[in-house]
Amino acid sequence: MDKKALYALSYGVYTVTSWDNGRPTGCTANSAMQITSSPATIAVSINKGNYTNSVIDESGHFAICILAEDSDPIVIGRFGFMSGRDTDKFDGVPYTVRGAMPVPDAACAYICCKVVDKMQTSTHTVFLGEVTDAGVTRQGTPMTYAYYHNVIKGKTAKNAPTYIGD
Amino acid sequence: MDKKALYALSYGVYTVTSWDNGRPTGCTANSAMQITSSPATIAVSINKGNYTNSVIDESGHFAICILAEDSDPIVIGRFGFMSGRDTDKFDGVPYTVRGAMPVPDAACAYICCKVVDKMQTSTHTVFLGEVTDAGVTRQGTPMTYAYYHNVIKGKTAKNAPTYIGD
């Protein structure tokens, strides 16, 4: 089996946010996709070890904040390689509440979801969310995961679905 | 709600194949993503009205065949806008059996999966597959959904998760 084939799947780069008892938090994710058109639903895969997983589970809401090619890579790193368990990830990160969810200003679009189902796997939870609000906040080309790797030379966190190894 | 925000999610373009009692069939899909790293699992969303949905359900196996920017768009159209119920979609489409699954030669990589779980939604089934084989078959830049829309000027089938309207 040549796992490099898995690299050929295409993704975006997202900050998935939620409310932790009134405090905004979130994590970086790339495994998100639309599942149904009407009503619109979105699935996102979040590692069970991520603090954001338990926060989404308790709050029942998440937002997919879509990063653009010109988004500050620091947002990706801050939300991807630190834990909201012991860090206030939004500290110093400008954001606006949209559709009642925290959306970093670095994002170019957002999709707010209410959890309606979930599927457990060995290491990740797939949350299925019904879209409650969505909007485009500014111009920008959505960042693809390929762009993140090839242009920004970004790395993949060990708890990501797409982690293969160093 | 501005549904154009949903367009900002990034995807690839895939032919999802399976065996219908020894006959190869499949459909075009873009909603596929890796869920876990070890063991590697992939989720794909297939409309319940698609013949391929029932074929995957019965056979318990599917392959994600990753199309490249130079893949013949006819493959996308043939697998996306016809039904395997009354059409032999592979008729005239060169393919090779890899990892025991049919893979169109138009693809640049493939991921074979065994169904280990599924989640039902109103209109689509999310199949979770454990990767049984994967490989890169030729050079090529994986086609993104944005490329399909913006460069090839391709359309979205009405039964796709990402269908918004004409």
C-alpha cells in the first residue's frame, strides 16, 4: 500500500471554532465536507484528544471558518499545534461573532452548524452539523491543503486525520 | 444565510467505484475525506438515489479514484450524469483492476476501502471505509473541485451534496 495516494485527496484549511462556556476556542482542521444539500449539512472530523472535540460535544455547535491563501499562517499554527485546554487560543487573534459563533477575521467565509449526529471512529469523531448560518466576510481565495503544504510549507499535526509521518 | 460560503469549502473530484455482482460501476463524487490516520479510514458521501449507493451497501467495498487536471472530462460526466442502474458506465472507459477494485485509467491515484461503518442522513449515506490498498498510478495534479468549475466549467449534478441550484 502506498499511502502517498492519500495525499492526493483535496482539502481546504479551516479553523473549527466553538464556545467553551462563553470562551471562544477551536482547532485547525482540513477534513470537512458538505454531506447534504437541502437541508445543508456539513461533516467535520475532529480528533478525540483535541479539547475542541469535547467542547463541540458539550455545546452542540461549531463553525467552519474558511481560511484564505492570504490568511496569517500564525492562526493555523496557533489553533493547530496548541491546546485550548491550557491556552486561550483566541488571545491576540481578532475575531467577530457571526451567526452567534466566533469567526477569526483571518477567515474569508464561515459556516455555523448545529450538531445533529455524530459517528465515532477509533481516534476521531465525525460531527454532522446542520447549517444554521453562513456568509462570505471578505474577498480571498480559499486556501487548499495543497497550498498550505507546497507554498506555505506548513506541517501536519500528529492528531490530524491526514498525518502520515515525518 | 449566504450559501455561497459553502462554495468556499475545498474538494477534489473522484470516481467512486464498486462491483455490482462482477460488473464494475461507480459515480462521480467530491465529498470524500480522510477520517483517521492509523488505521487509515476514508468517508465518502453518496446520494441514496444513486445506484452506486446500493452497490456499495451490498458489496461492502468501494474505491476512491482520484482524477487529475488532465483526466478526460467525459469520465466525470459519464459517471456523474448517468445511472449505473440502466447504463454500463465502464463501457468504453479503460480501467485496470487495482487492489481488487476497478480503477479508471483516467485516475492518477486510487484508495480501496472496506466499509466499516455508515451514517445515514436525509438524502445521503456517509460510508466510512478502512483503507485496504492505495497507490499512485501516474503523474498528474489532482483535480480540485474549484478547477472543475472554474477551468473545465463543469456542472454539479442535482443529487450532489454541493448542489445549490442553477
